[in-house]
Amino acid sequence: MRYLEEGAHIAEPVMKPVVTILIGGVLIASGTVFASTLAPGIAIVLGVGGVATVLVGIAMLFGLAHQKTRP
């Protein structure tokens, strides 16, 4: 049981960047899928917001990796 508790502490910080990247992917997909039914400006805003969200998630992962490799 102690092993599962330690594993949860390791995976916990990684979940925020992963969820952020997934939300960015959903924004990009929704902007692409609904591009024909929405106004063009809204689809572009969803796409740009999705890309920005994915980039923030990647930056969070790099920050987490850099923090773990510091002596």
C-alpha cells in the first residue's frame, strides 16, 4: 500500500501539464470541427487559444523536468 501512495505523489505534479495539453487539444479540435458552423473569427480564436494552451502545458512539463534534474 505504501508503494501506491509514493506513486501517487510522483504522478500528481505531472497531471496538471498533461491536462493542460489535453484541454489545448480539445480547443484546437473544436475550432476545427465547428469552423464551418461558427463565425470565422471564433474558430480562429479557438485554434490560437488551443495552440497557446498546448505551449503552456509543454512549458510546464519542461519546468517540471528541469526542477527534477537539479542537484
